[in-house]
Amino acid sequence: MTGRTATAYDVLVLGEVLVEIHAGTALRDAADGTRARISYSGDALNAAAAAAAAGARTALLAVVGDDELSVPLLRRATELGVDVSHVRRASHPNDAYLLSADPYGDREFVYWRTRSAGSTLGPRHVGSWRDLLTRCGALVTSGITGALAPSSRAAVLAAARLVHTAGGHVTYDPNFRPRLTGRAEARDLLARIAPLTGLLKTSCPADAQALVDTNDPRTAAARLRALGARTVAVTAGAGRLLLDDGTRAEYHPVPVNPEPVDATGAGDCFTGTATARIVLGDTLADAVAHATAAASLSVSGRGGTGRVPAFSETAALAAAHRGRAAERAGRPLRADPAPRPPAR
């Protein structure tokens, strides 16, 4: 890319997009004739869709394949409000995965990533996106992206450094996957990228135990902040999220979805929404309230992008849940200013 782009994005999401094949039964029970449905997901697409729904001008920075599924994949991203004009192509098949999930979050995955298009992501791609990255409001990326290949790891670090140096916000989710990477490699990437982040979101006990040797959310947050992360959000099971911004570490109420279908992508929905709302001017507490509400609503859909709530829904649920929490605590509800509407 040469010259300067005309558009500065609120949020750029760097990472992998996936063809998602959702089995109608537990994978060990899959037999000849088992029904399945195709959709499109991947942590980057999930987060980008959430950021766009939250009102951010959002673009996807990814590499897709040269097979026929690239057309519906990119069409779906566009339908979700994500700009795909900067997506690159590679002469490789698209990344794909087969999953089975129950409504309460127990999930099984089988991935096809060897020699995939997504695994070719590298510093040369980041170089072609340099102008976008130095002018954006925020970057969202993850440990999954960094674990795809040595080149993708270098791409994650290069992109984060560009955004951080230019004064932008970086959100990172370690998303540790033991089948994809080892603990030592994941810890090393985390240590390198944490000082560049404005928000580091992780899970406890899964990520925290593997990466910072604890199953205690407060300890995990403190250790991640010691690595250099400015703010840490720790999801700690249904209904619990710990936020540590360096001045205090406290639990924030999380709305519980009474009719869950599939928790796939809920964490990505959180990161995309929180990042968008931070860039659009929400306080950190309000951004997190909107992010937890969006993540809760998202589990009503099947697959990573099966349910991407409109921001009007997200804001309404966040306000209602905050009101109920205040009533239970016996204190008056704070009169927050109306959230900034989506900018298009």
C-alpha cells in the first residue's frame, strides 16, 4: 500500500477467520449422516462483528484462502458491518473448524489449520497495513493469531507496536489453546505484548492457570498488570468479571442469559464491544458494562456470529442490569449520560 488512506478506523481487528461447521451432535457421536450447518466465525471475525455492532468503524485485517468459501465468508463479514476491503488472499485453503456445543458452554472443537491461508499472516501483511494501523483508534488481536505460525506471531507483535507507538489503544486476549501452542511460547508472547495493551482480557482459571500460575482472579489480574498491562479484565465463570485498572480491582455484575444456546465467541464479543466503546468515548466502567451485556446476549445464537446484538439491545440490557444491581445493593442508581450512539 502506498500513500495515505482516506479513512481512519475506530477499530481494526487482526487475526484469523474461520469456516465454522456446527455438528448436530457430540463429536464422538458423529456418524454417517449426522447433520451439520455452515457459518463463519474465528475470534477476529467475532470481535470485529461485535465492534461494528457497538458503533465503531471497523475493518478486518486477515488473510483468506482461494477456495470457493471465501466469497460467502467475506459476504457474511460485510453483512455484519465489517469492512473487508483490506483483507488479503493466499493460495491456500481457508481455515476451518468443526464444533459441537451445548447451551452451557461445554464445547468440542476439531480444527483444520495446517497450511491454511490464515497461517500465512506475517510482517509483510502488517507492512501493507501500516498506514491503517498508525491512524486507527484501536487494535484487537489475540494469542490464537500469534500461535498460528512464527510469521503470525511476528505480525501480532509488529501490529501492536505500531498502534501503541502511534498512541492508539491495543486490546489483547491470550486465548490459550494447548493444542495450538505450548505454555512457554504463549507466556513469552504475553510478556512481550502486555506492556503495549490498554486492555488485556483473560479467563480464569483456564488462561490464568496456564499463563500466570494461578486460579485466583485477583492474583491473575495483579500478575498481568505486573507484566505491563494497563487494565485487566478477568472472566471468572458465569456472572463474574473482575476489572483491575491499577487503582482498584473489583467485580462487575454480569447479566446472565436465561436461555443460552452456545457460548462460542462470547469472549470475543466482549473484547470487540469493550474496545469499540472505549474508542467511542465511554468510561471504562460503562464500556465493560456494555461489553458484558453484549456477550450475554450473544450466547442466544449458535456459533461465533450467530447472534450479534444491536447496540440498542446491548445498552438497554446494560442499563437494566445496572439498575437491578444498584437496587440489590440498596443504593440510588447513578444517572449516567446516554451512551454515544453508533457512528456510521
